Amino acid sequence: MARLIILILVFFIIELYTFFAIRALTKSKIILIGFWILVVVIYSVFFYQMNLTQRESRFSLNTGYAIALLLTFVVPKLFILAILFIEDIVRFFWAIMNYFQYNEGVKEAIPSRRKFISQIALGIAAIPFAGFLYGVFKGKYDFRVVNQHIEFDDLPEAFDGFTITQISDIHSGSFDNKEKIEYAVNLINEQESDVILFTGDIVNAVAEEMDPWVDTFKKLSAKHGMYSVLGNHDYGYYAYKTKAGIEKNHKKLEAIHKTIGFDLLLNESRTIERNGQKINILGVENWGASRHFPKRGSLKKTTESIDDNSFNILMSHDPSHFDFKTVEVNDTDEFNLDVFTDESNVIDFEKNIQLTLSGHTHGMQFGIEIPFLGIKWSPAKYRYPKWAGLYKEAGKFLYVNRGFGFLAFPGRVGIWPEITVITLKKGVNNA
């Protein structure tokens, strides 16, 4: 209850400062009253939809758009709050100076809010407002192909130039535009990669979400096959309350992967051979450092049949698996479906895993990336230090895909849906 009261108070302060900014520009009662009516409507829609989602234990598109509506109208107001709050600090100290200098009452000494400051605040807020509108109506389907070349000293020569298209976090339950998804699938095929690797979260919660999209994704193809793993959303934990429901959902998802053409790896490995040389594709079930996500992955089980000196590419949905130092153990799993083992992270694992491919973070679908200026920021970095792009540690590589689809917020602002094309290259000193 205390958290709810604090949250309501924060939202009220944000709206109050926005009201001050508007009032500094106009005295029209219609506009000022209309502002508060709009505020009440937006918050009412949001809380009603969230309450409905909680009762039904299902996340609907309507809930997503309610979240989008709230974020679009609230996040830009944070800039208004920041600017006007700074102005209020200046006004406060100016009032104290006036009081002692002119010996006037504090009320008369406080300078009025300056109109041009409110104009600046509203003008700046218009930028993220426009960004959120673009993100909801266009950005969520603004697919980008990201090309990445990675060199490995121990890559078998036959695989020099081998290409991988990685997609992650499809989240089919959020889609609302078949034409855009068909375009993205065609874009994946246009890359003509040797393999397609999908790193989990094909649905939001239940297998049936994928039913309208199976025929579209069945068009995917790659020379050396398509491989996949499960993500935290694929287990049905967020929708079903019984072990039977979760297991039934799991079987349906396995069938969907097979129908599409994915070879679903459940703590398993596959070998690809070229000119007598081999590389291994490894796939673990979900392993997240957070206690909120299932821990069913096992590197030991996945690699039990591979040689110590082999070249290995691992699909692991959650990037925290790469280098986690501590794990939040979930001791409240009433279904006993989590398989928690005290094994190491990827970089400390006993067998060498040269490249790990992950997703999961979505880059929080919000951020700023300007590569030529070296700017790369998203709130995701405060939860996942390795949240998007290529990382190297202890001689091993991790690539975190920004996600194909979207979840909760039905949009993307600055962090666009990604199709990654990775080209494996033999180290120049060892060619």
C-alpha cells in the first residue's frame, strides 16, 4: 500500500508540474480543465487494463496499448518536471535574496514563473513525445539488419566465412501486422546465411499465440538448417497455475518449433560438418541469474558428447548466463520444474565455448545508439551490463540480439528490432 501511495504521489507531482507549464502559457479554462480530464482518462484506462490483465493472468494487446498510452504521455513530462523544478530552486533562492534585500514579505518576493521557461520545457518534451509516437506506430516494425564479423584463432578453416543469422525474442503474442512480419521473414531469408539460430521467447506466455504466425515463419530456410532454444516466456509460467498446464503448453511449443522447421535444442548439441571439419551448435534451456526466471539449462548435459578441443557456438537466451557471479535461487517453485544446478557461467566453464548468442533484454525497447559518436545507452544496462551487441571476455565472445518482436510496451524507441548476421572469420595470424 505504501508503494502505491508513493507511486500515485509521484504521478501527481509530474502532472502538477505539467499543468504549471501549460498554465504559464494560457489562462483558458477549457484547456486547463481539459488537461485534467485527459489525465484522469489516461490513468483510468491504464489501471483498468492492468487490473483486467491481473485477473485474467494473460497479457493482451489492449494492455500493451494502455502501457504505450501512459508512457507516451508521462515520460516526456519528466523533462518538464526537471526543467521547472530547477526553475523553482532558482526562484526559491531568488525569493530569499529579495526578502533580505528589500525586507518584503516572502509571498511578494517570489518571482512568477517565466513563460519562456515553460515554452522551453514543453518544446523539449515534444521530442520524446514524438519519439514514442513513432516507436508505437512505426519503430516496432523498423527491422534492421546488423552485420558482425568475428575472428577466431581456432576456427576450422572450412568455416572461414560461415554465416549465421540470429533472431531472438519473437514474442508473437504482441504482433498486429501480418504484412510487416512477412516482410521481416523475407528479409531474414534474403541474408542467405548458412544457418539460422533463434535464441528464445517465441511467445509471450502461451503456445496458441504462435498459431496465426506459423505459416509465415515456415517460410524461413537456411543451407545448414535452423536451430532454436526456449526463453523464459516459453515455459508458460506466466499463464498457467498447474504443472499439467505448463507441461501441455511445453509440448505444444515443441510441436510449433518442429512445424516451422526449427531443431529445438533442450540442453543438446548438433554438429555441422564442412570438408571434413566440424563445429558444434549448442542449445541450453533457459538459465537466468534472476530468481524470477526458470533455471533449466545445463552446460554439462549440453556438452557431454563434444570433444574438449572443438569449436562451439552456444545459444543461451539470457545473457546473464555468460558471466553471472551470483544467482538468485528461486525456492518458491511449487511445480518443481526448475532444474537448478550449481554449475559455472559460460566463461568459467570447463569446456571452451567460443561464441555465445543471447537475447532476452530487448534493449528495453528504449534507448539511444549513435555508433559513430560512441553513444550507446539504454536503461537495460542497469539490469544487464551486457545488454546489446558484441562483448568479449576471457577470450570468449557474447553477442546479445536486441530482439525481433516487442513485449508490454508495443513499440521501440531508439532500439530497433534486429536481424543479426554474424560472419565467422579465421584469425589472420592463423589462416
